[in-house]
Amino acid sequence: MSLYRVLKKPIVTEKTASLEETGRYVFQIDLKANKLQVKSAFNQIYGIMPKSVNIYYTQEKRSERRGLKKKRRKRAIIILESGKTIDLTSIKK
């Protein structure tokens, strides 16, 4: 699996911005990716080995008006060692 397919995109919201102050970053990841793949992809893209990785799923939601549903997504919270930060706008190639 490609590195950029494992880590799809960073999730930047008000809640995740407060997590960034403590060295935690949230990314949307592929549904088939596991913790080891996420850790390895993050290390190769940003050049920093994460301290740990936590994975969770978002719930599938239905719209009451139209009957549409939002798909389930998988996200990873990547925890870095204290004092290390990343810039989400720059990617090492």
C-alpha cells in the first residue's frame, strides 16, 4: 500500500488544533491500514518516529431529510514525543 494512501489527509478542526498543542495529530487513514503501517508511513513522510498510534472509526450517519448516509471513516491519532512538532502544510518527499 502506498504511503500517501495510508495517510489520506490531516483532520484540522478546532478540537484537533487543541490536541496539536500536546503533540497529538489526527489523520484520516485507509480502512485497511493498521497501526504499524500508519506508524511507518508517518515516519517516512515526516521523518519523525511517532511515540504511539491510536485508531478509531467514525460512525455512519443518516440524513433525516433525504435518506442519504455518510460513510464510515477510519482515523488515527498520532502521538509524538514531547518537544517534537510537525508542520502539516509541508511534506517531505
